[in-house]
Amino acid sequence: MVFSRIFGKSGTPEPHDEPDDAEEAPEEAAGEVPEVPDAHDSYAARAARVLVGGASTGSKRVQALLGEDGPTHFVSAAGCRLVTAEGETLVDCGMALGSVALGYAEPELTRAVIEVLAHGSVSGLSPALEVEVAERFCAAVPCAERVQFLKTGAEAMSAAVRIARAYTGRDVVIASGYFGWHDWSSDAAGVPKSITDHRRLIPFDDVAALDAAAADVGDRLAAIVIEPVIERLPSKEWIARARELCDKAGAALIFDEIKTGFRLATGGYQQFADATPDLAAFGKAMSNGHPLAAVCGNAALMGAAEKTWISSTLASESGSLAAAYAVLQWHDRADICASLGDIGREIREAVAAAIEASGVEGVSIEGLDPMWFLRFDAPERETIFLKAAVESGVLFKRGPYNFAAMAHDEEAIREIEAAASAAFVTLRDQDGA
Ligand SMILES: Cc1ncc(COP(=O)(O)O)c(C=O)c1O
């Protein structure tokens, strides 16, 4: 098992002074992780004891996956396939919440990352690679005259809002979408009301609600913050109205392109729809599963980033920058987003054929081709489908979204169709039982 080759039998990293030639010490290095003696020692059970919620990423918690008896942990992933801790190989349709659009461990990109890491991931100076990636990124993204790299989407979105507030000297933002877990955008326990008081939430693609919020906020408006694609494209009217209101109020229009960047178009929704915001945030597919995010925008707005304080020790760590550089090269060489759309459409058609053939009811295919999902009329029925699909070798995402990847080749799509067919038949038969 790859895991045990890297970390040793116990699952604990080997000390640094272990011999380099691990291949010559097969007893220590090549052992398997001990067989799991019973359910209480599964990774899920161990995770529940030591990890908050059982997983650091919310959407990978047991209840967000398939429940106690579904797969929860992987030991390796390549292309569009992962190997579970139990040794099952699954075709992955969720692609790590859309953070991977090329494929897991894409060989050329991974070699580039390893090569760069071997020369030092950080030092007392910024890496030259940061400048190289920034130049290419600014050439690829319409609104980006300047960029700052960070590590997570939530960080990049918090930075965008901070920059807008610093630039305008105002506090209130109108927001529509999901922007991560940070205080400015969250109603979760522990967030002071004084912070949420400075944010007006509006529904997606609702021009009247946008107008009403803008009228209410008046000259306190710092920014209108929009996640431009939620299940479908927004109307042009909504986006144009947001632009107009920002221009009128001297506020910043911010797009969250964390999911749409390097997927709908390389430069995100703004490029796809020819609607340029003042500021935007990118993450996920821009570095194909390596931790990197970016806040970017026009020079005047981004200049305000120097009036405030946005910084992180590992923001310019070289491994993720190398991954982003490789992604940008992929996008330079071919129309990756057109291919993601084609692949997503093929997968949707395959799943639609499976629905049709099974005669199952109460399920529809929603979303856009490169980011689609299944909508069930009842969560229990979705769970039955997901579990049955895993038994046939395919991991679908619960709810939004399944993300197309370049690695979803014809064979994978055939497997997806076969697993979906089997799972819809199981669901149909249980409906009738
Ligand atoms: C639209 C959008 N914005 C922001 C985020 C937060 O990004 P991260 O989880 O990297 O902090 C996400 C994550 O799913 C997202 O989909």
C-alpha cells in the first residue's frame, strides 16, 4: 500500500535520520498497514476520536458522505480514481470538491511540483516563481492587474472584502453566495453579531432584492459580493445591475471565482460572461489540488491592500505555485475549459441514460456541464443511490457538485454509466418494495 511505503507500518512518519535507501530496507519500508481487526479500528472510528467532526474538511465528514458504513478515507488517488483505505478503487465524480480539474497526481504537474520542492519550498526571500505565476495569472484573468497569493478560498474572499472596505472607507457589504468559513460571511456560532450586522444577504439572481438592499445601505456600501454561478448561470440583468449600483455608489464589485475559475473559463465567470468585476478571488482548480488561492483586481483597488494588512507566512510556498504554473501552461496549450464542458456533458448524458433506462422517478440532473449534480426528492433516496453506486465502483457527490475532470476518459464514463444504472435500478426496486 502506498501509504505504508511512505509512512511506515504504524502510519507514523519515519524519523528524518532513516536511511535514504528505503528500498534496501524492505522489512521496515514495504510492510502493509496492519489489517483492521474490527469496525472500531477503522479510520472513520479513529478519526471520530481525534479529529474535529471526524474530518478537517466539512464536506468529508461521515454524515456528508455515505454514513457510517460508506468509505471515508483514501490512501492514493491518480487520474479520476481513488483507492480507499479498505483497498477498493472508485471512480471519483466529485474531484475533491472541484479542486482538481486535470486529474489527481497529474504526472507532468506532479513532477514539476516535486522538482520545485526539491529546491526548497520557502526561504527568507520570496521565490522568483511567485513573480512568474503572478504575471501569467494576470495575463489570464480579465480583472487582474495585480494579485496576491494566499492559501484558501475563504482567505482570498476575506482579503477581497477587506480591500474593498479599506479602499472605500466603508463597512457594509451586500452578499450572495457561499464564501467559506470566515467571520465576515458566516452566521455560525462564535461570529459576533457586530460583524454580521455589516453584511446584507440577498438571494441569487434577484434584481429586486439587490435594489432594495442597495437602497437600504445607501452610501455605507463598500462592496457587492457575488458568487456568480450557483446551480445555474445568473441573468445578465442581475450582474449588470450589481455593476451599475457599485459604480453609482463608488463601491467595489467582487466576484467569488473559487469554483468558476479555471473551470467555466480560465478567467472564470467574468471571462465567460464578459463582465469584469473590480476584485475577484480564485482557488480550487487553479492549482489542481495544491493549496493556493488568489485575490486579484484592478490596480487602484489592489493598491488598497497596501493600506491594510494581508499576509501569510506560507502564502508564496513554491510547491503550490509550481502547480499553478503547470495549470496555467495547460490552459495556454489547449482550451481546457471547453474540454471540461464536453466531458461534463458526456457524463451527464450517460447518467441521464441510466435514469431513463431504470425508469426511476424523483431524480433530476441539474447544474452546468462542468459542474453538475443530481437532485433527489428525498435525502434517504439519495443515500440509497450513493451507496449502491459505490458498491459498483463510483463515488458520486451528495448534492452539488460533481465536477468534470480531464481525467474522466471514455472508460471512466462507461464505468460511471454502469454504476449509475445499477444504482438507479437498486433505488427503483427499493421504491417498489
Ligand atoms: C464559491 C466558494 N467560495 C469560497 C469557498 C471557500 O474556499 P476554501 O474552502 O478553500 O476556503 C468555496 C469552497 O467550497 C467556494 O465554493
